[in-house]
Amino acid sequence: MSQLLKSLQNNRVVPLVESNNPTTALKVSEALLKGGLNVLEVVLRTDQALNCLEAIVKEFPQAHVGAGTVLNADQSQEVIRRGASFIVSPGLDVSSIEVAHAAEITILPGVATATELQKALNLGVKTVKLFPASLVGGPKILKAFSSVFQDMQFMPTGGVNPNNLLEYLSIPSVLACGGSWLTPGDAVESKNYDAITKLALEAIKLTQLK
Ligand code: 3PG
């Protein structure tokens, strides 16, 4: 098992880092690491997202820094060039999967249906993001998928929060859950990085209840 998968299994939650400012992104990442989380997903949703990714990779070599909201092969190549150690997509894009596999990097393409899961499986993908998890069926659909796609590991994302986290994590095929609840926009904007550390600590505490 790769170091990344081991860390995902240990962390059990993957916070999203979304910022248009590399300095802020570094502060958010520092707060998450201080709280004990070392797998971060930097989402490509701002003009400066690639620079944020690169800065975090350089500053925190001890962390697994992935890129999220990666939509195509060009972006996949670019995030690899900037040092991403894994790729997450909202949907399943064959060319992105090919780029990730050629670079021997873990990719978690988004899936919401059995057809997409089957396609992912037949492309050699072993880890997927169920997205948007709460809207496509939540823990119930995950259990149904898991009984059919027995070797697939899932990272449900979309609507995961402290109230439903343990329900997802109790499903054996769930590696970790992704989500933005660990890095709320208001805490980032007000530079309340201690609040982010606190959320990370609380999430870890919660996962240990399982
Ligand atoms: C994602 O990018 O994976 C989702 O937007 C995260 O969903 P959430 O905001 O409900 O956690």
C-alpha cells in the first residue's frame, strides 16, 4: 500500500484548501497540519490555485498535497508539474486518468453511478470519489456499490460533515471522507486559523470514536 493510502487511512478526512492567495493557503495548511491532518486537497477554483498548490508542496514536504477539481488532462499534467501527489476530479475523465497513471500518481475520479464505477474499474482505478455523496445516495448507495465493486475504495465528498462523518467511515470500503467543513470560508477570510486547527482536532477525535 502506498504512503498516501496509508495516510488517508490514518487521517480519515481530507480537508479542501481553497484560496486565491498563496500566503493564505500556507496559513490554512499550517493550521490543518497543526491539527494533525497531513493529507490536503488544494482545489483549482481560483486564479492562484496552482501557485497555492506549489507553495504548499514546497513549504510542507511532510504533507501529502493533492490537487482537486482537476477537470482535464492539461490540468492533470500541470498539477503534477507543480508537485501534487494525488489528483481528485469531480467526474470521470479518461484522459486525466491516463495522465495520472503514466505519472504513477493516485487519482480519485468522481463517480455517481454504477456505470461510472465500472468504467473506473476497467481503467485500472482503485480509488474513487463519490460525488456529490449526500445527493447521490449517501451511505446507502455506498453500501450498495461496495457489495458489487468489492475492491474499490471510496472517498465520499459533498455534504459530509461532523454529523454524518462516522456513518460514512463505518463502511469498510470508505478510505476517507473529503470536505470543506474543515476550512470554512468565514474562518479563512477572518484569518481565524486557530478555528481551522480546532476543526481538524475535532475531526480526528471524532474519527477515533469509531
Ligand atoms: C468538493 O469539491 O469535493 C465539494 O465541493 C466538497 O463538498 P462540501 O463543500 O459539501 O464538503
